[in-house]
Amino acid sequence: MTTTNRTKDTKNLLSLLASAIVFALLLGFIDEGYYNFNFLKDPGSIIALLIYGTFIFLCQYLVYGLFFKKAHFKGKLLVSIFFGIMLGLVLALLFFFSFKYWAS
């Protein structure tokens, strides 16, 4: 029984990670308006992509772990992905703007 729960948790964790990576790549894809992946040639863009992906993944995991770990309904993974993306974007933007404010 614990193996099944551990396997399910691993699948959920990989789903959260995959959705964070896909959404971060989507942000990079539409960022400059060129709609291509040429931004991956610039190391600064890759760092920004990693920061966005990290914030999104951590917020998704936080939402899933804190709010929905004990909940028993079918869409808890999708709800945690959605709210994790929203919370992760807000926190990443706050991070970038506060870094810009303190750097100047």
C-alpha cells in the first residue's frame, strides 16, 4: 500500500514539474513577440526561465502539499497546477521587480 502511495506521489510530483517546465517555456516562447525558441541562445534568458520554472514548481508543490494533500477529490492535481502557476507568476514577478528596485 505504501508503494502505491509513493508511486502516486512521484507521478504527481513529475506532473507538477512537467507543467512548470512547459509553462515556463511557453512564457519564454511568447515573451518577445517573435514566437520562437531563439531566446534559448541567450544565457540571461535561460536564467530567467529557470527562475520562473523554479517559482512555479515550488508554488505548485506548496499548494498541493499544504492545501490538497489530505483532500480527496478528483481534480486536486489540476487545481494545484492552476493555482500554483498563478501564485508562482506573482511571486516571480515580485522577485524580479524587487531585484530591479534594489539593484538601482
